[in-house]
Amino acid sequence: MSEKLEDEIVYTLKDTVKLTGLSIDLIRLYEKEFNLQIKRTEGGHRRYNKKNIDLLIEIKKRIQEQNWSYKMINQWLQGEIFPEAVEIQSNLEKKVESLESKVQELLDRSEKDEQFQLALIQRLDTQGKLIKNLTEKLDHQDRYIENNLEKRDEKLTSALREISDTRKLIASAQENLETKPKGFWSMLFRK
């Protein structure tokens, strides 16, 4: 008997707005889009029963919480679509969105890694050029030092030869002095 009483109770549009949490415009849109049969008074005012309110709440839930399209709602109302199948589809769509998000995140990370690698390659290239320049300067300095050492060695060798030649001349002059015939006076005063 209570079910019959509930079915007989009717609500105004304002009461329905309060009970469903929908705006007047949205209730009218749902009535039109989903071909809802709402009773009217003789004066043309809408009167909603418990089933109408429950249906509006269920439509609101499926659209706002479960992201159903209007087409899906119409199919559901006509018995062409089952909520369980939509829930499975919705779960799959969420998983696909999650996977797409992860793929995008990986692509972004990959792009950042690629940019880092390019920056690293540029830095290594710059370092390589600096090392090449330093190596060339060191090679130049090595050649300069080798040339100067060779010149120094040549000068030292030349100086040593001159010293050696001078010693030979001195030794030869001393020998000549000792072997030279003695002068007139030295012969006279010989011992």
C-alpha cells in the first residue's frame, strides 16, 4: 500500500529541482532529449511522481558521474544498452586514458632525455675542441722547447769544441815552448 501511495504523490517543478539537484532548464532539457512522459495538470503545469524523480536522478548520475553521453542514455532508456556493459566500457576507457597519460608522460620524459643528450653532446663537442686546442698549443710548445734545446745543445757542443780546441792550442804552445831551441842568452848561460 505504501508503494501505491508513493506513486500517487506528485511534485511540482520546484520540488523536483530540490529533490534532484537539477536546474529547471536541465530538467526540461532531459524531458525533451530523453522523451520523458511527465504528467501535466489541466493548466499545463508539470507534475512529477516518484518514478520520474528517480529516473531524473539516475540520468543525472549516469551523465555527471559516469560520463554517459545523451546517446547512451537514450539507448539505455530504450533497453539497448545495459549499465553493466557501460560500466565495463567506462572502466576500459579509464584504463585507456590512464595508459595514454602514461605514454604521454614517457614521451615527454623521452623528449627531455633527448634534449639532455643533445646538450651533453654539444658540451662534449665543446670540451673536445678545447682539448684539441690545448693539445695543439702543447705540441707547439714542445716543438719550441725541442728547437731551443737543440740550439742550446749545438751552442754547448760548439763551445765545448772551442774550449777543447783552445786547450789543444795552449797545450801545443806549451809544448812548443819547451821544445823550442833556447835563445842566444840561454845558451850562453847554460848550466
